[in-house]
Amino acid sequence: MSELMTALETVMKVYDEYAAKDEQTGTLTKTEAKQLMQEQLSERFEGTEDEGKVDQIFEEFDCDSNGEINFGEFGWLVCSILHAIHKKCPA
Ligand SMILES: [Ca+2]
Ligand SMILES: [Ca+2]
């Protein structure tokens, strides 16, 4: 598999792994999202041991405000991190 497809597959695997930590295996609850942020994205999101900070990030990416992060919303989060870390991106 190509380098890029391997990277994308890893993104899917990480999402699936954390989303499956409770009965709702297709979406991330705030508890699951918090764990994912702390274990996988601590370099990007500082202060995730603070509930207020987790709430803020969660609400930003829970676009339909249903209290869960679905795969589409997670994709948006990943995309926003890519934009932020790639210095050539305009925004
Ligand atoms: Ca879940
Ligand atoms: Ca949502």
C-alpha cells in the first residue's frame, strides 16, 4: 500500500479503536474523545487533562451538537490539524 493510503488507514484505525470503547462503537463520546486527545493528540492539544479545554475542543468539532463525534466530524478535526501544522497552508 502507498505511504499516503497507509497513513489514512491509520487515521481510520485510531478512530475505530477509540469509538469502540463503549456500546456506541461508531461514534466518539466525550469520554472517548478525551482519551483519544490525551493519548494520540497531546502534542497538538495541550491541557486536555482540563475538562474545560476538552469541552471546548469537543464542542468545536461536534458540528451537529449531538454530543458525539462521528467519523465525518473526526475527519474535520484531522483536516484542521493538517492545515495548522502544514506551514504552507494559507489558513
Ligand atoms: Ca463510542
Ligand atoms: Ca456530532
